[in-house]
Amino acid sequence: MSSTNGLVIAVPRGALFEATLAWLDGLGIRTDELRTNERKLLFSDLGLITMRPSDVPTYVAAGAADLGITGKDVLLEQSDSALAGVGRDVYELVDLGFGRCTMVLATTAGADPAAEALRRLGVVRVATKYPRIAARYFEDTGRQAEIIEVKGSVELAPLTGLVEAIVDLTASGTTLRENHLVVREEIAVCTARLIANPVAHKLKAAAIDDLLERARAL
């Protein structure tokens, strides 16, 4: 039995990868093979699977993984969906604290074009990779927004006049500043979260509790 105590854990590739591996190392879970084999995705002998952070909730909800690590931004964006048709939710167990970023509303510097659009037209155009988060935020704050989903560099949208504002995730704010954008409002602080499959949370409670005990000791 591996140091995951028979649990299958979904590990996010990308920005959270190194911090996640360091956290797993602290629990006594072997991660050396993940560091040295970037192409391999399934590490059955270690109880680990690697994937995009946005896919982690889907695999966990479906029971393909018992636990997973992903960003709060992913959970917020998927919270209004049925997790890609899986139709089951996941339990958010622990705020792991690393990977801290902030979801923000940003515009070009100077006079606020978003505020001006709302004043003149009653609606603001907003580009984002997080359409559900953006739509929910504007609805909750009582403002009307036309949400335009983009896949690439969202910072380009206000610079070309496509939109008056963007909703995006930022860590240091450097990319915003380099593109002459400023934060107007902070929407949510997002960090890495440990999530669990609801069925596994019941049937494998002892193993999960043991892992959480080890995590609290870090």
C-alpha cells in the first residue's frame, strides 16, 4: 500500500504543481517519479493522477479520484455547472493556503471606462476566462454586464476596445501593470483547495482522516 493509504489523489499540473508536490512530500507521499516524468499522467503504484486543474473536480466528482487539489477559482467557476455532466458535487475539505491569487475586476488606467459605460448605457462589456464568476459577481452587485468569454490573453480585450473591463485572476499584478490596466475591485481570494468525492469521503473516511491529520501536523 502506498503512503496515500489506498486513496487516489488528483494532482494539478501547471502553476499549482510544484507546491502540490511539496505538500504531498510533507505528508510522506512519494512524488519523485512525478518530477522526473512529465509525460506520464497515471501513477497507479503511487495513488496519484496528474491533470489540468480544471479537470480535477470532474475526476473527483465521478469517483475516478478520491481526493484532488485544485484552485478555488476552478471551484467557483464550476459551482453553477453539473461538473461536465457528472451531476455530483465534491466536498471542499481544506484550504491549503498555497497558490494564492485574487480574482479582480480591472480596466484601463485613468478614468474608469466600466463605470462610465454603466452610467451612460446601463451595461458594461466584460471579457473573462471565468464567465460564471463574472456573471454571478455582477448579478450579486446589481449591475448589468455583457460577458464575453475569451480563451487567450484577456488583457488584450480592453486595449482593443472589445470591452470596458475584464475579470481575471492575478497573483502579483505585473501583467496588468505591463498592459496599463488597474484593479478596480477585488472579487475573491483564491488558493489551492483539497476536495473529496462524497462517496469516498464516507467509505474511505479512516484513510482520509489519517491524511488530514498528517496535513494538520505540517
